[in-house]
Amino acid sequence: MPRLFVHFTFLLFTLTALSGLWMRLHPFYPGSTFTYTNVMHGHSHLAILGWAFMGTFLIFLTLFWKSIKQKKQATVLTVTLFIMSVFMFASFIYQGYGVISIIFSTLHILVEFWAALFMYRQTRRMQQIPYVGRLFINGALIALLISAIGPFSLGFISASGLRNNPIFDMAIYFYLHFQYNGWLSLMLIGLFIIVLHRRKIPFQHMWVKIAFWFYFVALFPGYLLSILWSDIGNSGSILADIGSIGQWIGVVCLVFAFKEIWVYLYKQAHEITIVSLWITFFLLIVKSTMELGLISPTMADLVYQTRSIIIGYLHFTLLGFISIFILTQYQLTKIIHTKKKQMQSGMIIFLIGFFLNELFLFGDGLARWCGLGPIPYAPQGLLGVSVLLVIGIVMMWLAFFRQKKLRL
């Protein structure tokens, strides 16, 4: 697989981090050329559709590159995804939500459909994929296609004069839910199952199968958790509760199914990879438990009435669970070499930056909710954390630059 693909993902990750750093710097230097909301939209779109999508797709290509017969199509698809991501990001920076950014966002979704069809065709003919891995991958592709209902409905909603109606935000949350809780989470777990299979590391397939069906079925009513701030009635609240409980059970079953893998991984993987994987599953459990906690009206009020808590949750999911899982699988698939000190240092700095980021966001939100006011020097702390994240990502990227070859 071309090394250029890995550079694509690190460039998108770096741009995501730099735009996040710019937003943290903005309160101290408000007279900027760029509009804050424009950068915010560009940052969020690039994080999900740029870095996270490309990073996940790259792991897929790495695992199956030798078996892929349509390598030219894979190359054109990857380059197109990268170009669409960059132009989409630039258009949001330039005009926010406007004609150009909507065009590129729509084009990106169409390329995602192409990628979904490509992945499905590749996995369908590969008999060596374990059944439970195929379950998660197919479930991820279904969630990816369903997520598009959200953005495609925005045009109709706006044209109907409902731009300021709650249904507009509901459509956005629908898209986000099926992207990070559906497509990204399911695909990364499915790819991890294939990694374990390739390394001949045993796990309990039956429990993984149970985990999938609990999680996947609960994914649909679980969307209602994202819109509890709206009046969805008692029936909607009950369905939301069922969704959160089902997803939590699915996560617990999954963690239980993988309880035997650690003995084998300690013999096969570097310490930084083991630590990263422990953190990944820890974050998955905490994330699912936080969503389960929304059953409590008090907890739901804390989340939906406190902006920093919402931002903290989104970062917990995308910057934490999703991004760390991607970087961990980069290590497990030998995309990046764990023996390089610079890579190890970059990963450690990134992890420190992530945990400090969550500490400031959740701590500040909790303090405000309790009536204690904002945490002193929280903006300065978040700015420093953003610098750490950029440094960690760039160090890992530079470490990859110095690798002699890409091991597949």
C-alpha cells in the first residue's frame, strides 16, 4: 500500500488539531481573519469525515491490500476521499454553512457511498474473515448509509422554513449518532476482530456475536438519547432507555469476550500498544456508562444544559475512543512502528493531552452546574492542552516519515 495514504491521514489529523488550537487561541486574539463558527464547522466536519473516516478506511486497506484486485480503484477512491475532505474543510473555513460547503459535503457523502460499496464487495469474497468480524463490518456499512438520511434531509427542512426548528438539530444529531456510535465504532471493532484473527489470538466468538446484536439493535432507539432535550414524550423516553441499556449490555459482552486476549497481546505487542488498547476499552466502557446515565433526569439535565459537558462528550468519543482506537490499530497492523522512541513519545503526549482536555471540559461543566462558576484559568489550560495534542500528532507523523518502509 502506498505510504502516501498514511501521510493523508496524518495531514488531516494535524489540520483537525490545528483548527482546534486556533479555536482555543481565539478568545485571547479575537480580531482574527477567520470567523469562529466557520472554523468550528470545518473542525468538526474534518474530524469525522476527514481524519476518522480516512483513518478507519486506511486500516481496512492495510489489512486487505494484498487480496484487493482493484488496487487502482482503491487508490483513486483514497485520493478522492482526501481531496474532498480538504476542499470541504477549506469551504467551511471560507463561508461556514453555504453553497460551496454544502456541495462539497454532499460530494463527500457520495464518495462515502462509493467507499461503502467498495468495502462490501471486497469483504464479500474474502472467506478468511471470521463470521463475527463480518457481522460488525456489515453493520458498520449499514449505519454509514443510514447516517446520510440526516444531512440529506437538511435541505428539505431548510426549504420548508424550519431552519430554526428543533427538527433541524435532530437531523444533525441523527447523522452524528449513526456516524460515531454506528459506522466508526462498529467498523473499528470489526477490523480489530480481524487483527486478532490474523495474529491467531483466541476470543469468545459467541459472546462477540451476542454483543453485536445487542449493540446493533439498540443503536436505533439509542438515537433518541441524543434528542432527549426535545419533547419526545414518555414512549420516546422509554425507547431511549432501552437503547442505552442495550448498547451498554453489548459493550459489556464485548469486553467480556476479549478478556483472554491480553495474555497473547503482552507477548506480541509493544507496551505502548497494550496501554493504548487498555485505554481504548476503558473509554468505551465509560462512554457507554455515561450514555446509560442519561436515564437519570438529573444527569440528563447536567449534560444537555451544560455546553462544556456536551463538547467534552464529543471529544471523549472522537478524540478519545475513536482516535486512540485508530492509532492503536495503526500500531497493531504495523502502519507505524512502535519501537521508535519518537512515536512512543508522541503517543504519550497525545494521551496526556486528551485526558487533560477531558479534565478541563468535564470539570468546568460540573463546576458551573453546581453553581461554583468556571474553573480558574480553564481557557489557558485548554489552550495548553491543544498545543500538547498538536505536538503529539506531529511527533507521530515525523516518526512515520523516518520509517524506511511500510510493513504489511
